[in-house]
Amino acid sequence: MSSISLRQIKKSYAGLDILKSVDLEIEKGEFIVILGPSGCGKSTLLNVIAGLDDCDAGQIVIDGNDVIGLEPSQRGLAMVFQSYALFPAMTVRRNLSFGMKIAGTPKTLIAEKVAWVAKLLQIEPLLERKPGQLSGGQRQRVAIGRALVRSSSICLFDEPLSNLDAKLRAETRVELKQLHETLKSTMIYVTHDQIEAMTMADRVAVMYKGQVEQFAHPQSIYEKPASLFVAGFVGSPAMNFLDGRLDSEARFVMGNTKVDVSEYIFDKAPDLAETMLGVRCEDITVVNRGAPGSLPATLSFIELLGADALGWFDCLGKRFSVRLAVATARAMPKEVGLKLDIAKASLFSVATQRRL
Ligand SMILES: Nc1ncnc2c1ncn2[C@@H]1O[C@H](COP(=O)(O)OP(=O)(O)OP(=O)(O)O)[C@@H](O)[C@H]1O
Ligand SMILES: [Mg+2]
């Protein structure tokens, strides 16, 4: 177990700022997920931590020691790359055991660990094959296995499950999480899959354009997104948004429509400038058209999801998703009212893009 501090890490390529002052304090044994859209700098950040790439400025402190300038091999971490980087001429068994052999691990222990990880990742039948004889998903599992057998105190994963089919992905996700409970190593896991982030992380760092937008427990990222970007990126379907402004009587005003927001708990003193109101699909109730405090809406279509359903409504010129019970969805009239649960909603300043 190791703690990792990233302090004001900056990196640019050809004059473009790819990492713009990233700060993260990761505690010993934490499972951290770095979540963000393609191109936001996730792999770059991981490579900088691993020492595969230099940063232009900042400090990386592992267990109290600044590791900038140290070779990757001196940093005591194992990494699974976004591209698998297996040795093509070696069998799967040798790919798995190579690192341990170099480190002088006794033969019996190597054999034990290879057997353990092969069973865990369901690659036992593949041990004598070479990477060229494996599918993408199988290669990816070998790459994960190779990092796991090293029992490092820090494991870095760069989208390790992206090539697995849905079932194997879900299984491996659970395995990795359980493995973390057993190994208790500090893990930094990069993904753009929010289900992985929500289910695996102790804390999630949401990255956007080279910056950490929010670093918090997955539930608070979901319930109290710190910025408009986080609100729109996390959650499926995406959060519903309305634009308007606040008035001095704790109402959110859109043209002639006013919504009482007195139940909202403000993080910051509200201003009366342009504001976005965001509500998740499960925090909206369908009521009769004209019911007090409701917004007029017209049903556009219903998506049946099996366990429940999504109703899509046109409301004040926006498309709104509302989570519904299947029976309710089936009997849904066309013209309805929508009531927003303001205590669970989010308000954002348009000027700063931050949560109010
Ligand atoms: N060696 C390089 N030279 C120039 N630009 C680079 C280099 N490596 C990465 N970049 C740029 O830096 C940005 C961030 O890349 P990075 O690989 O860190 O993104 P990412 O968040 O991992 O994306 P993805 O989810 O697609 O893997 C991208 O715009 C990319 O084009
Ligand atoms: Mg990447």
C-alpha cells in the first residue's frame, strides 16, 4: 500500500496544454477511478505517474518521496496499458512469469501465481499460446494478469476492460474489485465507462480538458455534481437541464414559468445571473396537467427497459427523461405535468459552470 500525491502536474505537447495543473491526493489502499471523455488526458496522466512520460512541472510524491526523475522500474508500480504491450514471441505463461523471473522470484512461487491469475482471469487454456493467437479480449486479460502477479503496492490500469464482451467485462469488474479488497494495493484505474467508475471506485476523479473537475465519492459525484460538465457526463440517461435565472424570492424563472427552489440547499451564495437547473430522471414525478407546482409536458415516447421504463417528454422546449414503472408507462396519458424534486436537483452558474 502506498499513498500518492500529485501536485500541480502540467504537461503540454507541441504547445497544447494536455494536463493543466492536476492535483490529486490518493490515500494508501484507495481504489481511484479517473473518468473522463476521450482525449481529456487520462492516459497522459497515468504515463506521467508511471514515469513513462515526463511532466513539464509539478511533483509526484509516492509514500513521501518525490519520484520525478526516477525510472519507471524504480517507482514500485505495475501498469496495464490501454494497448496490451505483450511480448509477441513469448507464450502467455512466459508473459505472465517474465517480470517475476527478472525479480528473482522462486520458481515454485512463480508457478503458483501464474496458476492463480490464470484461473482468476479464465485464461488457463491459453497459457501455451502466443499473443498473436489470442483475441483482443484474451490479450487484455493476459495484460491484466501480468500486472496482478507482480503484487505491487500500486497498480495502474488504463482502460483494461475495453475489449471484453459485456458479460466478461461485468465479471472481471467484480473480480478486480474483490482483488483490491484482498491485495489492498493502491489502484488507479482509468476509464470512460461510468458504470465501472460508479461500481469500483472509492473515489472518482472526473477529468475534462486536462483538469480534474471533481474528486469525490461516486455517490456524491452523482448526487452533487460540482460542475455542469460533471452533471452532463455522469449518469445515464443524461441529467435534464433547464436554463433560466433565479429571482430574489427563491424561484427559478424561465420566461413566464416559475419553479419554487426554496428547498434547494445552496453550496454558494446564489446570484441572480443566468443559471441552469438540472434534474435526474428519477427525481421527477408525473402528475396531472395543471397540478400546482408542475411544469406542462407532452409525452413523446416510452422506452421499455425491462425492469422499468423511461418516458421522454417535451417540456418547455426541452426533451426530458423520466424514470417510470412499466405499468405506469403503459398507461401514460399524452398531456401531463412534471414535478421536479428540487431538494435533489442541481443548480449551476452559467458564467462559472460551477454548482451553486
Ligand atoms: N505523444 C503525443 N504527442 C502529441 N499529442 C499527444 C501525445 N499523446 C497524447 N497527445 C494528445 O493529448 C491529448 C490527451 O491524450 P490522452 O491519450 O491522455 O487522452 P485519453 O484521455 O487517454 O483519451 P482516450 O480515452 O481516448 O484514451 C489528446 O488530445 C492527444 O491527441
Ligand atoms: Mg487513453
